[in-house]
Amino acid sequence: MLDMTPKEVSERSALRINPAKTCQPIGAMYASLGIHRCLPHSHGSQGCCSYHRSHLTRHYKEPVVASTSSFTEGAAVFGGGPNLRQSLNNIFQVYNPDVVAVHTTCLSETIGDDIPSVVRKAREDGIIPDGKFVIHANTPSYVGSNVTGFSNMVKAMIDYLSSREFGSSKDVNVIPGYVDPADMREIKRMLGELNVSGIVFPDTSDVLDLPMTGSYEMFPKGGTTIEQIMKTGSSGLTISLGAFASEAGGASLESKCGVPFKVLDLPVGVHATDMFVKSILEITGEIRPPASMIDDRGRVMDLMTDMQGYLYGKKVALYGDPDQVIAMTDFLVSMGMRPVYVITGTPGKRFEDRVNRILGNDSSNCLVKASADLFYLHQLIKNGPVDLIIGNTYGKYIARAEDIPFVRYGFPILDRVGHGFFPTFGYRGAMRILTSIINTLLDRVDRDAPEERFELVM
Amino acid sequence: MGSTIFEERDRQIHRKGDEPFSMDCDMPSLAGAVSQRACVFCGSRVVLYPIADALHLVHGPIGCAAYTWDIRGALSSGPELHRLSFSTDLQEKDVIFGGEKKLYQALIELINRHSPKGAFVYSTCIVGIIGDDLGAVCRRVSEETGIPVIPVQSEGFKGNKRAGYNAACKALFELVGTGVIDDISPVSINILGDFNLAGEIWIIREYFERMGVQVVANITGDGRIDDIKRSHGASLNVVQCSGSTIDLAIMMERQYGIPFMRVSYFGVEDMAESLYRVANFFSDGDTDIMDRTRELVRNELAQLYPLLEKYRKDLMGKKAAIYVGGAFKAFSLVKAFRLIGMDVALVGSQTGTEEDYRELYDITDPGTIIVDDSNPLELSSFLQEKDVDIFVGGVKERPIAYKLGVGFCDHNHERKEALEGFVGMLNFAREVHSTVMSPVWRFSPRRISQHSSYELSLKAV
Ligand code: SF4
Ligand code: SF4
């Protein structure tokens, strides 16, 4: 029996069971893949790098490359500087990327390797060819989570590359958050539809959602180019989508280059997408979005109103990375659904405050918790059942044990397809989320209906 | 190939026919390489994970535990405690002040709640650096709870996966010799090095039982602590797979005088040969065992061969590439492909030894590429050069194959079909057949030349 979760909730301080987060470097690796011709480099032992690559591959169903400093016992004792130096040498000679994005692991953090000085020395000694870049982020996993790692690497892109020399104040920067390539692609499409020139970074579309071409490219065509990242320093505004993943980058660009920034929730659902579109309209000076977009919005509204009867009052358990969960909470509430457990593994009281604010008066009926895990969530559900679970693949154990409908959302999704192709962002994304929620609930109605109530038309 | 190969890697790649054979291996990956290799912890976790009634606690930051949460299809016929993810989730303050107290609390809480038969505590890189005394904490908890609590010294930087196998074997060896062995038959074995992926050890156990051999302990597929404790009562250790549990067999031979033999359950020849060798071992005391074994093999083959034939007809002359974790698996795969009429164009492993590669060299055809510790660029250039029809590998290799438009078979821990035993050979043939013969490759660019000008125009883009 896979269900080994006791009903009684006890205080646990020393133990994490069935985590709702993972470690920083994987987020940093993912962000790095969103730079054109960038090789992520894991400064540590080869195990971490191998795990991160495998995990990303399981979610994106794409090859993921990253190099590693391959620490051995010597490096662990005497420091990993020489390994990094040799790595850079090998990387530029053989793989020849435009950028190497170095992130640390718990091991190199604990040893305390000074990455900038190794990189500086390598540059002086000609190991890093002219016109090539090495950036780095510190990503100790004993602080924060995968989201923190993503955020740190985005900040590193700005700290190392952004400048005020190029670019134009007509551009708007969008940091899309720790989201799938389909969402990054959707942001670009919407910017195009709204007729604004934008720089989306990082951007993993055309890197981790590649068509089959019959050949394997180590550096695919996608990714934000270095030139684009450099230009971000002159843009008129940065929109940071998701406070946890993207605020640090926006703030850093403001202090470095004076570009103002605005933090929005991920544009998941109608309201959050409205906010995003409004922010863009403020820049372009247009009064309304183009007709095509108004129609998209109308279609979501149509779906929401048609099906509201099936949604109203439904209790939901929601977990995952904080930005995703915050945005989804808002979307659910807007449809009359009732999030009753809202959980993230990432630490941060800010998460709890934000979700409680969205819930408003209803917050007393909902348990909101950061730094939590799925074992805890399972215990909550055992004590008070829900109608729907929304979250990444790891929720399937709870869904099965408690026989509760389950919609997959967030990272990672290891056991279904679709997230690689269809966005969750924007009005179109809202349609996709909504259809999967509604269809999942309807499948359950069909499954459980007694013969006489089993209906053709629903 | 040119620039896709590190110069330094030349000595880890051999093309049969280049002569004379020599290869460097068991070397740490080059710093900066996109290696497909994993770490010590990974090796230990892979070996010990299938012990289903044990508690597996990862002492370290969250990632090491998160990535090894239920990713292996090592099936259990009973308890499933191994499928939960337990971690001490070390935080910054633990890194500064040490994590021993946290570890102690976590163990006590878990043992109280789940009453496991034993516990394994995995050390990760960081624990090796901050210097927690894992041994002391484990001893204390063991005394207080009365169950074996065993530290696994699997700090990632202390080598590659093979070192992790060794650490796991040392941990297992602490259990061996602590159980009661009264009721064990003289015709008895332990099965070592099978992890019950997709239920494979059940197939193998059943063969042995039909032969009249008692299986004392599964090490470690569908494994149980109590069985392992009394595994020193068996007369023979039957060890599959090159690296993972051989060290345990050697330790048990030294300490308890239990001989071991290396076998493979993959492919018809190797499977039959393995059973015969075990039968032969016991034939002095059990004069009928050989007959029973022959009978078993005959029955199985009589069922299998006609079924294989239809796959063989389709697959004749198609080309395969193999890149797996351990070299031993690669031997069997080479033979298995031959049995279904296919040619092996590339064979490699993450952790083979010089001896392993020499053996591969001996059993492969001229022109075959033999490679140690490869990377995606190399692999993809070889696959294209050899124009193979199927690639056998693990999770990181799968999307490379698919991007190239090449069929794929997972022979690693994500496999869904049992591939061992006689029935496994049939499953293997079926799986290979279904991916090689699938019509979807017709749309892949490398096959497009046989199609319309419209399709050709797509290729040009
Ligand atoms: S050591 Fe740290 S970086 Fe590596 S996998 Fe574990 S948690 Fe992640
Ligand atoms: S920290 Fe060490 S033990 Fe953990 S995954 Fe990384 S290399 Fe392996």
C-alpha cells in the first residue's frame, strides 16, 4: 500500500517527507538554457548535474545539456578552482558556446569557491576567448528552492550582461518566470499581438520544445541572445512575472541601469492576464487590445459562464512553486472555486500573505503554508477532503490514495504530455487550464453516476 | 566527428578494426565535459533502494532526495516504504552547526511511525564536508530502537557510480550474518544484482524454484532486511551485473566462504547458461537437478522460439546502438540483438572496466564503435554516422534518439517491461520490433528521401 500517511498531524522540525520543492541549481540550469547558445555549467560533483539534467529531460522530453566541474575528493579538500578553470578551457575548445552560465552546488558553496576570481583569472590568461562570456550565480540548495535558483540566475544575467549602451526605451523587458517554453512563447505572441517590441528573457522556447528535425543540435535556435540581454538596460520598463522567480531580476536591473520595474502575478486566468495586458497598453498608449485578443478573452468568459455550475464551491487543494500557486489561487477564486489548502515547498512568509490577501474573507477557511511538503498536504486532505487536487506529478499518490480528481499543473510533470505545447498563460492558456479542470471534474461525474443519472449531455 | 570529440577522449573510444585494442577507462570524467555519468550517492541509492521494508533517509539538502524519489520501477510484493522520499532537508544553519541532531530526530520519528525492519542513512557530498558523524548517530539510534541503522558512505565526490555500489555493498555486509539460518536447505542461493525492475526477479526466482533451489535473499530486488540478515546461510551467491553487487559477493566469500558465480539473465543463451551453471554447482548433492533444469530450459525455449521468429524476420539486418550504465549489460544486449538478427554498430557504457571493454571487443563485429563515458554530442554523431534503427539507453539518451528520428528502448531503470528471463527476451524482441517497425519514422527527415518533393522541400528548410 502506497498510502503510509497517518491522519494525525504532528510537528516535524527535522524531516522533510515527499517534498514540494527541489534544489536551487536545477532552476539556475533551466534559466541558463533560456540564453541563446549558452552552456549551463554545474560547479560541483557530477551527480548533481546528472540528476538535474535527467529531471529536466523527464519534464520537457528534450535533451538537456550541461557540463560539470566533476569534483573529486581532491577538489572537495583543496577547492574546486582548478576544476573550474580546466572546465572553461575544455568547454570553449570543444563545445564553443557563446556563454557559460556557472551555478554552484551545495558542495562548492560549502567549500566556498570564489567563482568570480577564477573566471577573472581565466579571462586574463586567455582561456575565455574574446567575445565569449562567463556569468555565474551562487545557488546553495540549503537556502530557498529551485525557484530561488532560477531567480538568482536571472539576476546574474543582468548583473553580468545588461548595459545602457545599446537598446531603446521603447522596448519592454519581460521576465516570464520559471515557466514552460510554451508560456514564454505565448508571452512573445501576445507582445506581438499588442504591437510592442519586447525582450523576453530567459526564453527557453525553441530550446526545450524543439520540433523533430532529424538532427541533434547542442545549441538550438532559441534562447534570448546576448545582444538582447545587453539591451535590457535601456528599455522603458521591466515587467517581472511572479515575485519569487522574477522580482530580483527586475530590481537588479533598476538599480544597475535605472529601468523601472513592475511585479505582476503570472498571467494565469482572466484577471491576471488583464493586468498584464493593461500594463502593456499603458506603454503603447492604446486604449484597448486588438480585436483578436478581445475575442480570445470573450471565449474564456464564455466557457467560464457556461460551466460555472460545475465549478462553484468546489474545494481545491493546490500546491507547487509559489508564483504558479499564487496565480492559480486567484484564477480559482475568480471562478467561485474554493482553495482550502494552498501549499508551497519554497520558504517565504510573503507567499502566505499574498495568498491570504487573494482569499480575502475566505482566508479563514483555507490553510496556506510555505515550507510545507506533500506528506503534510496529504494529512490535511485526510482530515478534510477536497473535490480536486491541482499540482505537479507528485500529487498522484495522494489523488490515488484518496480517490480525488487531479489536474496536473506546474513543474515537474513527469507522467503526462501537453505542457510542452500548450501555454497556461494568457486568455488562451486560461482556456486550456479551464478545459482540463472541467473535463477532469466531468469525467468523475460520469464515473460516479448511478446508471439512472448517467447523462449524455452535460 | 572532428570537433565533437575531446582530444583527451580519444583513448576512451575504439573502433573495432583500428587495432590493436586498448582503452582507458574507469577514469574520472574530464572537468567541463557533458558527461552522462552520475555520482557515488546515485550508485548506492540504486542498489539499496529496492529493499522495500527498510527506511531510506537521505541526509543532505533537498535535491539529492527529490531527484531519487520513486524514479525506479523496483517493484515490491509487499511493503512499499522505499517509495517515499525522506530527507533531512539541510538548511544553512545545519551546514554551519552540523546536522547530527536533525538526523537523530528524523530517524527516531520515522522509525516510530513506520516501524521499518532496518534503516539506511545516505551521506551526500555536503555531509562529507561538514563532517557529521553518521556512524555515531546511527549506532545510537540503533541501540535505542533495536533495529539495524546503517550509514551509507555515499558522498558524491568520492568517485563515480561504481564507488557508490561499493559503499552500498559495505552497508549490506553489515546486515549479513545477523539472522538465523537453521532452516536453510543446502541447495540454496542468494540472488545478487537484480533489482526487480518491472518484476524481473520474480521471473528468475520462479526458475530457480522450479529447479528445486531455495532462494534465501533477493539482493536487492523486492528485498527484505530479514532475508539479507540470514543470507550467509545460502550455499552460493549468484551475481548479476558487473559492478553493482560483486563487492558484496567477494566480502561474503572471504568471511563466510560462500562461493559466487557471475551470471546474466538477459538473452536466451545467457539465461540458459546461468541456470545450467547453478544446476551444475549443486549436481553432486542433487543428482536430478540437471535434468530438471534441462527440462525447464527446453520447455521455455519451445514456447519462445516460434514466437521470436516473426520478429526476427522483420528485424533482420537492422542496426542497433547500445549505451548503458554497466558493461555487463552491454554483453548480453549484443548477444540478444544477434539472436533477433540485428547488427550492433555502437556499444558503450558509463562505467565499464578495461577488461569489460576487451570482452566487448571480442564479441562485436568489425567496425563497431566501442565507447566509455560518452556525451550527447558524441553519441548523436555516432548514431548518425552508423545510421542505426534503434538506440538502447537511459533517460538522458531517449530524447537524443527521438530527435534524430531513431527508435528507442529503455534498458535502464525506467523500463516498463521485464526484459530478463526467457519471457523477457520475448518482451525485448517485441519492444525492439514495435519501435523499429513503427510507421512514425516514415515522417522523420532522415527517411524522407524516399518520399514526395513536398517532404523533400521540408527537409531543405
Ligand atoms: S547536493 Fe545540492 S545541488 Fe546537488 S542535488 Fe543535492 S541538493 Fe541539489
Ligand atoms: S550532492 Fe553529491 S551526493 Fe548529492 S547528487 Fe550531488 S554529487 Fe550526488
